[in-house]
Amino acid sequence: PPYSADELCDILGERAKIAFEDGTLEENVIPLCAALAAQEHGDARRALDLLRVSAEIAERNGEKKVTEKHVRMAENKIELDRVKEIVRTLPIQSKIVLMAVIIGEENYEGLTTGEVYNIYKDLCRIGGVNILTQRRVADLISELDMLGIINARVVSKGRYGRTREIEISAPMKIKEVLEKDEAMPNLKNYKPPLQSKLL
């Protein structure tokens, strides 16, 4: 069952007595770890991970005390690791769509589904991978959005109708994961088509 922030504080407090010497944790560290974990399903493992990774970061930086700053850094690291793991386990078609989004973001302003699809088709041709329909690619974009890897919001283009503008969270780290993937097309010399703007 999900724990409340107060319950998580108690759990972390018990653990901290065993794992840390007195005075190693700033007093707001445990409440912050508990509050962050409570916001996310009240998961005790998540709270313990935050505390552990915070301490690892402080130790790596040669600092004697674990502070709120370390907890914030730990939260970012855990989230990034989660995203990387999701990306690693995606099917190849989703990975190619994701790479198309990254390339589009690097080269275009206000990236749309149609532009992602054009880059996606190029990448499939380079890699000898079957090209899915634009409808199916739009579905894959929605799935990536639900996983929290990209952010796709609907915008109105006036008389040109509506489209989705797509952004990505942590593009450089995700790109690294994709570039290490053996199954991905080799994109060393790929340049996307020039962006044509109707408006």
C-alpha cells in the first residue's frame, strides 16, 4: 500500500539511524525524500533510493553532510536512469521515432508530427527498416508521451488546422543511449530536410 509522507519519514528515520552517523544528514533531507516519494505513489523503495543516491552524490563530491541539494540531484539522476532504462527496452520502431524527434529538435523550431514523420522515413530507409504509416507513428509518439520521454502538445495553426508540437526531456542522454544501440541505423552523415514553415 502507498505510504504517507509522515510514514515514509518514520521508515527513513529508522534506516538513517543504522546507516548514517549523527549529524551526517541535514534535518530537512529525510522530510524532503519522504515528500518526493509520497508524491509518487508513496513508495518506500523510492524514498530509500533517494536517500541512498543523495548520500552517494555527497560522498562522491567529498562532502561531509548530505543536503537538500544532494536530494534534488539524486531525484534528477534517478529519473534520468529510469528514462534511459525505458529507452533501452523500447522496440526498434519507437527508438527510430525517438531519434527522429531528437534530430528534429536539434534542427527545427517548433517540431510537428509531420516533420518527425519525414525524418523517421529517412532513418528507416537508411537502416533498411519497414516504414510505418503516419497514423501508426503518431500512435508511437503518443506512447512516448505517456512514458514521459517526450512532451507532445496540441497547438492550433489557424486555418491550417491543429498539430502536435513535440519536445523531448533530456535529449543528449537519450541520444547517447540510442547511438550505442546496435540495431539503430548509422546516422553519422544524416542531415534532415530543411524545415518549411507554412506560417
